[in-house]
Amino acid sequence: MPKGKGKTSTGLEPNVAGLLCYVLGWVTGLVFFLLEKDNKFVRFHAMQSIVTFGAINVAYLILFCIPIIGWVFSWILWVLSFVLWIILMIKAYQGQKYKLPWAGDFAEKQAG
């Protein structure tokens, strides 16, 4: 059975649920992490979304408080996080367990 296949608690296909974990960043990640009890693929993507986009949101808040240079770096971070967001949604929809360097390892441990 390919990765991501099997039953989910939400009734969605695992690849669709994996994609939806990223749609609103850490918020949908949290929703799916709390709702999904069985599918490790979906739980992995949910936790990776929480960790990745939660950290990015904290970085935005810090950078926004720094005049000019912080605003420039926050714009660069926005562009990079947008590209990452698209990549993660595509990989999840393709049924791939695409692990980011630090967040992926943490998410894998938490997903079970």
C-alpha cells in the first residue's frame, strides 16, 4: 500500500487531508492533528504544518518589531514561506511524506 493510503478519521482521502493540513498554516495543522487519530501520514503533515508555520509566524512577529531591516527580512521570509507552503501542499497531495530538516523529524516522532 503506497504512503498516505488507508483510512482517515475525517473520512477524507489521506492525500487530500495531508494537503488540507497546510492550507491555513498551523491553524489547519492543529485542527487535523486533533481530529485525526489513526492515519500517521495525516498526523505527520499536520504536526509538520504546526511546527513549521508556527515558527514562521513567531519569526514574523519578531521581525515586524524591528524597523526597516526587520521589515525587509520579513518580506523575504514571506516569499520563502509562500514557496515552501506550495511545495508542502503539492508533496502531501502526491502522497509523499516530505520531511523538512528539523520540523520533519519532530513531526515524525509526534505522529507516532
